[in-house]
Amino acid sequence: MIASVLMGVRRWSWTVLSLGLLTCIAAQAASAADCPGHPDALGTSRTLVVDPREHPRIGTMQYPETLPLADHEVVLTFDDGPLPKYSNQILAILAAQCVKATFFTIGRQANANPEGVRKLVAAGHTVGTHSQNHPLTFQKIPIEKARQEIDDGIASTLAALGDPSKLAPFFRIPGLLRANGVEEYLASQGIQVWSADFPADDWRHVPPARVYDLAIKRLEAKGKGILLLHDIQPRTVAALPRILQELKVRGYRIVQVVAATPERMATPTVPQQWLLHPPSETIAISRWPKIPNFVFADAATLAAPVLSDLDWRDAELLDHARHTRGVPLPRQAPWPQPELAQTSAAPALPIPAASVFKIPETTRVTLLETNSQVNRPEQAVPIEPETQAHIVSAKSRGASAHQLTRLRHAAHQNPHAGRAGRGVSKHAEQVKKHGRSVRLASLRKR
């Protein structure tokens, strides 16, 4: 159901665009025939009918919307006339090319030259208004004064025309100095506010060549749109013939805009056409209908990958967690898993001897026992009575604890030293020398 509706909208949009294109081609073919005596004239390709109430503000210099033009279509607009000296020349140039434009007249100028306003309508151009006195304060004056300027300009132009049906409900704010109150008032009266898409700066003190350059350069940058000119400037009169000729060379087409009436229906358009560069012109996917999200509501969801599916080495760990923690985990990978090679247990290191951890009683370096002493069981060696007496005698003479320890150690190393009479002292001296050599060797190693 939804798909059929979307396809129907899409077909309708393409139908509208196709009809507009065919209209442009037919109008352009007819324009040359409608310009007798000027077979190479630029001509007016088509007439665009707009409803001001549906699109109250146009012109991308200030607003998001502009006229629904195709690529390389241009709308010519002229402000501030009529001024006979220059406005009549502008009319002659446009007539030579069979080009139709839109003129925004000033009420004071219409009062001074009503015949010039009637010439615009007689030549087939569209006439709008541009206030009574062209004050450049519309953005800050009280809304009552702005309304007076708008209403008086309309009244003066109507008086010059003599026929209300000849005046289009189009208005351009002087200096493009917009204000919300002004725009709201015009919209309430069914009047469309016109800005522009690009100007040619012909109101500035620049040469005609500069006006031409700016008009073509800015049009090329936009690709289409509303061109803002003035029919009271001599530089515009000088630049306009060259502008029109260049438009024809570059393949641009002139479009005339008129307002819809009960007898004249607005040209069918779609909202995207009122944008200067619709997304469909630059983004191809925007032409496709959007698919609702609920289409994917019943789509199956794939299971998320787990470690056991990615690395066979984790399978044993996950299986252990499954049985020990009670957490339901995914099954193991379905492909065959290689068996882990059985690694042999590491050889046990020998137990260190107890003497390694023995804390010496003195600050001197303790000599470690030799391998033969470690391997054989310790045996208690009795001390000879003479040696024992010698130790007691040394103790009575006030020998230090260190000296007594040396005597005992010497007695254990040489139990028969007492019998020799001098074995104790000689052995102690050897132990002392050996201790020094051990200490020196230890220091050298450090």
C-alpha cells in the first residue's frame, strides 16, 4: 500500500517536471516566431504563473525559496522606474530581443510619468511596486509608516495604469532592507515579496563592463535565478545588450513571471523546485522514496560472535567456565580442534642446604662448608682437656667473646692441638689469614 503511494508520488513529480520541460521547449520554439524581424533574438522561453499566497517570499539573497526555474533559466527584473530618459531605452533593448521582464515601479515616479508605466504593460511586461518614495529605512521605521509607503506606492501605480488587473501583487523592499513586520503585512495582503538571487551592482559607480562581468559571473555561479537590475541607470542601458547576447550564446533562457488569478491557474510545481539547488540535482539517492523503518521490524538477528568461535585455544577455558560457574555459554566451534601437545613437568630444583640460610654470629664472613662436609653427616668432635683448660684460662684472663669463639673453632678443626702445645694458636692464625683472603676476594667480585 505504502509502496504504491510512494511510486504514485514519484510518477506525479516526474510528470510535472516533464510537462514543465516540454512547455519550455515549446515556448522557446515559439519565441523566435513571435519576434518578427529578429530571427536571432533571445526571446522569452515560457511564462511562469505563481500564487503569492503559497510562496510569499522568494529570492535566495534573503530567503530559502526562489522561483521554480529549471537550469539555465533567468528572470530579469528592473527597479526604480519609470524614468523616461533611460527606461524607454531599456524597453527598446528588450523589445529587440523579444524579452519580457518584471518592473518594480516607485509611486512617485509613476505619478510623474504615468505614460511610462502604461508603456510597460503595453509591451507585455509584468509590473509590481517598490514603495512610494524608496526610503532606505524599511528595516527600522515604524510598521505604520512602512504600510503607508507600501499602500501609497500601489495606489500611485494603479492610478497610472487605470486598470487594477494590470498590476501584479509583487513587491520588492527598497534596498532589500527587510523586516518581519513588513513581510507579515505584505503576506496578509496577498502580496509576494521579491528579493533576488544575484545582482549586477549597477546602482554603484562602476563602468558598464563591470555590470556585464558581474551579471554573467554571478549567473554562472548560480546556474539560474532572478537577476536584479535598475532601469534608471545609464550603465545598465549600456551593459544590457551585451548581457542579453551573452545569455543566448551560453544557452540561457528568459522566463516571464505573472501572478495567478481565478482565470489563470498557477503552474504546477513540487516543493523541491522552489529551492535554488534541490537535493535531487546534486544527490541522486534523494530521488528514491524513503523506506519506512518498520519494514525491518521482523528481520532475523544474527548471533554475536564469541571467543570460542574465534580462537580454538579458548575453547577449554570456556568449557571450564560453563561447568564451574553455571553461566550458559555458546557451544564450541563446529570444526575439528587440534589436540594440545602434552608438556612435561618442569624438573624440580634441588633443596638448598640449611647453611645457606644460617645467620652468622659475627659480622665477619662465614666460611661455607666444602662439598665433602655437606654430604657427610655432622659428627660431634670432643675437645681435649688441655684445650678446654686453655679456653677456661683465656676466659679468666678476660678474653673477648670473639677470641673465645676462635679458640673453640680451632679446637673443632684440630682436636689434638692441645697436645702439640702450639697447635691452637697456629691453627687460629691460619684461619685468620684465610678469612682475610676470602673477604678480599668478595670485595673484588663486587
